[in-house]
Amino acid sequence: MEYTTLGSTGMEVSKICLGCMSFGSSDWREWVLDEKEGLELVDRAIELGINFFDTANMYSEGESERVLGKALEGRREEAVVASKVYFQMDENDPNSGGLSRKAIEQELDASLDRLGMDTLNLLQIHRYDYDTPPETTLRALDDAVRHGKARYIGASSMWAHQFADMLHTSDRLGLDRFVTMQNHYNLVYREEEREMLPLCAAEDIGVIPWSPLARGYLTRPDAEIDATTRGETEEHMYRHPYREGGGAEINARVAELAEEKGVKMAQIALAWVLSKDVVTAPIVGTTSIEHLEDAVEALDIDLRSSDIEYLEEPYEPVRVSGHD
């Protein structure tokens, strides 16, 4: 495993972050692993040197956090655990979602309880809240840090101007500022290169992209995607413009390059993300220990500049996706 510093935190994290949406309860989404398989996945991740885990309160309605907490019993201090708050957790309680002070405080407490932790390493806002003033959210997040319930705070998908405004607001009010951005970024979705990634580089923000494999679209030839359990049941994959803007051609080139190098498509796609200096650690979600091992092996793949140009050349602008 290789390690790198997470933004300006000084914390060393593995260059592969295990995304924990893939385990918790199959009652939530059909392709999600249940507890036993989730525990095995985390155990293998730790054996491989992964120390960075990203979950969220809404993943399997809290079960992902509970399983992760159980898996880390006796070794929590060695792990860097990130979770997120924003999406409504109780359909009968409108205050169980959003970024009000009430939502942040009660949902953070619930997350810590499920994880079996006193302090979360990284508390992230899962989306931008248009109904709550940024000052209110930022003061609540700052209090979470000051009260020892979170060490650092991070953000996720939003417009670059919103992120810049929140960073400026934190500086103006003397509040803890975001140290990470978890955004949507992969070979077939590169709109973040226009504004968000340059902003993160300028502000020394750690970048931990979600969906680096485009929800599995970059792991197998286009024609085979629908044959997987996730492809059959995961409507979210088709809400993103992966097959637009040259996506199908990029998919074909990933397959071609993988065959040429004797590796897997997912490894080529991950190697491309890892080749970007602005990226700290892609968040890899998987339901397979074999695929987890493949992801770690991708760290050893060095793409030539000509390979990168070949993979990127078919890309055309697509609609912005992932902010909702």
C-alpha cells in the first residue's frame, strides 16, 4: 500500500479509500453485502494496508456505519474513518436531514453511536443545503470540531462557486474550514476539471473522488454492463451521463488498453484517476474481495502520457451530474 497526506490535515491515508456503501443490508439495495460479507471485506482491506474508510449515515439507513464500527473493534485508532450527513434518515422527521444545526448534531451523535467512536476523523456534508444559510451549517460543523466529535470537516458534490463561498465564509468568521472535497470524477465524467479541481489545488483541499469506476461502467465492456446485478437493479447508474460525450468509445479504449497491458479494465480506470496529482485517494466501493485486491494492485500500474491522452481523447462535455 502507498500512503499520502490528506489535504492540509497531516493525516496519512492509504491511496485507496474503501467506500462503504457496498455493505450494510441487501434490504436497502439488492446488490449490497450483508454484515458477514461486509466484515470480511473490511478485514481484507485492512490486511491490504487500507486505513481510510468512507461511509455515510444514509448508507443502508445506518447499517453500513454499524458494520464498519463492528469490523474496526480493537483497531479504530489505526483507521481514518469518514462519514457524511445531509440526506433525510427518517421519513417522518424532516429534521433528520439537511444541514441545520439540529440535523448535524443529532445525526453526528447517531453516527458516532453506530460506529462505536467518540470522535469521527472526517465529518462531511453529503450535499449542499439550499434551505440552510452556510453560516449556520459552518458554525455547527465548527462546534463539532471544538467539542471533539470530529477532527476535520469535508464537503461533497456542489458547484465550485458554492464551495468557494463556504471556504471564504469560514475564513471570514474564523471557523474550521473544509479540508476535503468528495466529488464525482472518473474517465467518463470529467466536468470537475473545469473549476472544482483547480479550486481544490489552489486551496490545498484533499480530493477523494466518488465513483472513480463510474458505478461499474468502466469495469467491463459496455455491452456487458446490464448483465451484472448492479446493472440490472441500480437505476442510479443510468442517471449519470456515462454513455454520453464519448463514453462508449472511452469504455472501449479502456478495454483495449487493459488487454494490451494484461490487466483489468477497472485497474486501468483507477490508474488514470491515480495519475492525477490533484487526487488524494479515490473512493472504491466493491462487493468482491477479488476486486478490492485488483484495486490495490492498480497502484502499481504506470500509465504513459500517450496512454492517458488516448484514454482522454474521445471525451466531450456532458451535463453536470451528481450534485443532487
